[in-house]
Amino acid sequence: MHRTPPSRTPSSRQGGSAIPDTWGLGLSDERMAWVAGLRSIPRRVGLLGMIGAALVVLVGLVALLGPGLSPYGKDDVVWVDVESPDSDSPSAARRLAILAGPSLSHPLGTDNLSRDLMTRVIHGSRIALIVGFGAALMGTAVGVLIGIVSGYFGGIVDIAMQRVVDSIIAMPGIVILLLFTQIGERSLTLTVTALGFLGTVSAARVVRAATLSVRGEVYMEAARSTGASDLRMMVRHILPNIVAPIVIIFSIAVGTNILAESGLAFLNLGVPGPSWGNMVSEGRAFLDSKPMMSLAAGGAITMTVLGFNLVGDGIRDGFDPTRRSG
């Protein structure tokens, strides 16, 4: 009797049953797994994590679109018309709008040099994100490299690398930043490099611990028995299994770097231009009469750092079974 061969459906593939295509997208099991993973993100990171993500997205949109939408440049001087004391003169006199209060045309007012505060806060968001992301990317990338190599090889390699890390940690962070400022004049590149170097050690410590936790797993022994090289073991088998702590390190480092740049601005060592740290520093002299100069930039710093910290905490809680169960 002739038998019809079974059709090859996703559920008949080797390795388990198919993931239901609830959206009717016609995707493969692997792609549906990605879709299911993305849909589970809000549930995993929780409400606070999603609030943090919304704040981060808002700041990103302001940095991307804000400068082009603002009617003023970051250094444009604002003038206002005032009535001429001479009643016979039909024209109005003009003066600088120094430390003007909030208005429809200037929602946050102006600073001591008659520049629009909202425009400068918007332009400062770009500097903040460049410093935050740039230094976090540099510090995390170098820290991941050091941590994986140190944790995977162990022995003398681990000891040597960790002694270097311990030596850097033993030095006060402000001293390291001051040493970097002696290399050259203040610049965005120098600030990113200094903060990135400082963030390398903490990333290396966390990644090393994560590497040690997965180095002895069964799948590692199986891969080693097939003759996989050390590079393949680190890239294909260790790195994918420690992504969660790396993402957490990165997200928290962004906020930390933004705060650190603000601290450097108080020492006149920050990034030149309308950075939030410089705005807070410049507004100190006017806190009694016009606190908006410092409050505007300070509020932007608080919102941005809070957003990245909430994202990091949400990711940590989402990937920690003990926290989810609690």
C-alpha cells in the first residue's frame, strides 16, 4: 500500500516542537524565537525598566532632532524690544535678554550671556550622549576583552592581569582623570578616552567573574573535546552566555560617565561647549537670583542618568531568576 510521506513542518524539525506563529508572519522557528524574545522584554524588565527606556529614548530623540528644530543656535544672543524713553521716537530700543525668566519664546529663560537655555540644554544632550556612550563603549569593550582572557586562561595570565586591574583600582579616579587632562587641551575625545579608561577596570572584574562561572559548564567541555580553539571557545561559547552582565555594565556606565563629565566641569576640565556640566557650573554664581541656569541642566542630567540606571536595573532583574521569583 502506498504511503504518503510525512510533510516537513516546523514541528517535525529536529530539536523540538515549533514555536507557534501567533502573528501569522510565516517565520521560521529561529526567527519566531527572536520575536518571542522581543515581546517578552517588557515583562522581563518590569515597569521601572520600561520607564527608564522611555526616558532614554526621549533624550535620544532630543539629541537627534532637537538642534535642528530649535529657532536659535547654541551661542546665539537673544535681544528684546523695550519702549524708548523718548516718547517722540516711534522706534523701540533693544537690549540683551540677560537672565530673562521663562516665557513663550524662551521656555527656560536665558543665561547670563543672553543665550536661550532650552537651546543649550538640547545641544548639551548630544555632548552628554557622546560622552556617555563613547566612554561606556570603550570601557566595556576593553573590559570584556581583559575579563574573558583573564577568566578563561587563568593561572599566570589571570594573576598578571588582575594585578594590573588592582593597581588601577587602588588609584583615586579623580587622580587618573587629572593625569589624562595633562596629555593635551580639553576636548571631547580626551574626555571620552579618560572616562573609558577609568571604566575598563570595573567591566573587567565583572566579566572575569562571569567567565569563571561558565568556564566549567558541560557545553564548554563538549566544545573543547571537539578540538575548538581557544579563540572559538571565548567568542562562540563564553561571550554569548555572558551578554546579560555586559549589557548591564554598559547601561549603568553611560549614566556614570555623564555624571563624571559634570564633575569634571566643576574643575574646569570638562568638555568645551554647552555641556550640561558646564551649564551647572556656570549657573552656580546665580543660584540665589536665577537658579534656572543650573536647574535646567541639572534636571536633564538627573533624568538621563535615572533612565539608564533604571534600564540597567530592569535588565539585571529580568535575567536574574532569584529576583524574578521574589
